[in-house]
Amino acid sequence: MNRTPTLLDRYPAKMVSHLAKKLISRYTTDCSKLMDPFCGSGAILAAGLEHKISVSGVDINPYAVLLSKVKLRGFDSIVARDICSELVDRARSSRRTLSVKWLAKDYWFTPATIHKYEQLRYIASRMKLTRTCEGRAVLLAYALSVRVCSRADQRSPKPFISKAAIKRRKGKHFDPMKKIPSILNMLAELYAGRKSNLGHVKCLNLTTVRNAQNAIGSFSHVITSPPYINAQDYFRNFKLELHLLEGLLPFDIESINTLFIGTERGELLKHIKSEDIKAHRSLLPQLSKIEGTHPRQAAIIHRYLYDMGKAFDAVKSCLAPGGTFVIVCGDNLVGGYTIETWQLLNCLLENRGFVLFDSFGDDINRRYVPPKRNGHKGLIKQEVISAFRLTGSKGN
Ligand SMILES: C[S@@+](CC[C@H](N)C(=O)[O-])C[C@H]1O[C@@H](n2cnc3c(N)ncnc32)[C@H](O)[C@@H]1O
């Protein structure tokens, strides 16, 4: 199969497809239902679906959920093209707009481009695109057009405006009403006609979900690559798309932007009690030193361990006794210290009754995570795959 074009499937720390396929073949021989609780672009779910496994994904990022849904569910290209033509035709002549509530919008978009987006938003909100697979495909084409029609440098997954981008894009008008139909055509080549009802994806914050089993379901297998500590700022990476999707999908930016696990945003230590702090220090002895030299970085680690603990509790409550939990994770560089994040997560799982039964390393080729952060270069060379089995009765 040809490679998926980057424009259509770019996602920070995306699992490479060869690894997703390998994990599915190695661990799902007896799988009845598979979940990826941090599904991102849906790479693991898509690999599971290829084996006709019933798959469910969760992610806090509404853009990721939209992308994964389109990828898994497919759509009818003729119906989607009709919806897209209606959207664009009605938007072109619309006097009404649905405003983008973002002060920085004029920095990222020309006034003409943002006006067109606001016309599109008004009509899209009237057409209730989220209700059908075809409507969601059109909404994904809209979301994928956002970066292309912005002033951002197109080379980077993180939106930034460079001198080169200013020079290259000067005097040009990027018209979303032309881009969206052409992006939809590309999406149709990849995903149209798939039509599967074995894939489900939900937008949820795993750290606060109540009664996860009711909300997500019960599973025999979990395979996932979780967020790292302060490595990817998922909110920042998707801020253009999210600001333009707000009002069209059921979320608001103010209530999600500090909830991405591993983030450096928000009041990091708000819910963390002194007993959590102690437990984290015994899990990671360097943490006391980091607290002295880099207090903010230490707060990020505390918050990460706290959030991952909550997320693991939620996932465990969805897993059948004897169920399999496969996790892919590497190291992080925080405050100048190398943190073996995969070891920390393995300890959190063992503390919850999971027993390791298999483990191997996978080299990361040409994947730098992240290029530069907090004054040092962080290069992750290897990820560790750890496979656990849940012992005891569920909910222990
Ligand atoms: C390493 S990425 C997963 C990438 C994915 N395996 C792929 O191939 O695209 C981690 C994901 O965790 C999600 N995430 C972060 N915090 C979360 C939370 N509180 N609840 C649910 N998902 C969260 C992020 O949005 C991100 O998509």
C-alpha cells in the first residue's frame, strides 16, 4: 500500500504503521475487543481493524477523534462530495458568519481567509456535519485545510511563522473554499468505501472519567502509546485546528487546554497531595533533586505521574480479568535529567496488579522527540514495548 500523504495523517508522536501492525499480530490472537485509550491518529485502531478486530479509541483531542473516526468508519465519497459542494456554495453567499473566538486569529490568517472560514463555520454549524460519516469527512477536510490556509510554515508539525514562510506565502490568498473540496478528494482516495462498524472513538479526558466501563466499554486487550512527560504539547500543535473547530464539535478550548497529560500548562500541583508527592519521589529518586534545581519541571513530572495513575485506573476498570495491556514508551529528558518514563509507567501498572509477560525494544528511525526543549536537545532513540496481563479480579 502507498504511504499516506503527510498532510492527511500528520500527528505528533504517531505510531509508525509497521510497529502498530507488529503489535497487533503479536498480541491479539485471542482478542475479542481492543481499546487504545490514547488513540491519537488511530494508527493502532486502524491496524486492529485490518484484522477484523472490534476496536475502540479514546482521546482528549477532538481533532484526533475526528481523524480516527473518519479513518475507521470510512464514508461514501459521492454523498460527501455533495455535502461539501452544499457547504461551500452556501458559505460563499452567506452574509452570516460564526466568529472564531480567538484573539490571535489575525496573526495566523489574512482577514480574507478568516472571513471565509467564518462563513464556512456558520453554514457548517447549520448542517450538523458531525451526525454522519460523510459529514465528518467534510469536517475533517475543513480541519485539514486550516494549516494549509494559514500563515504558518508548512514544514513543521508545530505551527510557527518563519521568515521563509512569510517570503514564500507573501501576496498569496489561500482560499479554504477551494482547498476543502480538493482535500476531501484526497481523503476519499484513502478512506472512502471502507464503511466499517467495528470501530468506535470517543472524546474523553481519561484522568477524570467517572465509571469508565460505562463510558468506554469492556475490553480483552489494550494497546497504546501514552503521552510522554512534557515532550509534545498537543494543544499547541493543534491550536489552529482546534480554534477553528470550536463551535463545530462539542468542546470548548478553555476547558481542555490544560488537561492534556504531560502538559506544562495550568496549575500543575492543584490536586496533588503530600502522599502523592512522596510516592512519586520513591518511584523516581532523582525527583527530589529536580525539585531543587528545576521546580517547574518537577511539577510537570508530579502531575504526569498523578494523571497517568488516574488514567491507568480508568483503563483497568475496562479490562477483563486476565486481559492484556501493551504499552509503548521511551525516555524523556527533563531538566537535564534522562527519565526512563517507560520504567515509571511499568511500575504504575505493576502497582495496579499487572504482571509483565513480554518486553522488547524498537529503534526509532529519524524520529526526533522533541528537537529542542528547555535549552537542550532531546533525542529518543528507542521505545520499549511492555506487555502486561491483569491478574486478580477486576477492580482490585
Ligand atoms: C503519543 S500520542 C498517541 C499517538 C497515537 N498512538 C498515534 O499513533 O497517533 C498520546 C495521545 O494522548 C492523548 N491524551 C493526552 N492527554 C489525554 C487525556 N487526559 N485523556 C485522553 N487522551 C489524552 C493526546 O491527545 C495524544 O493524542
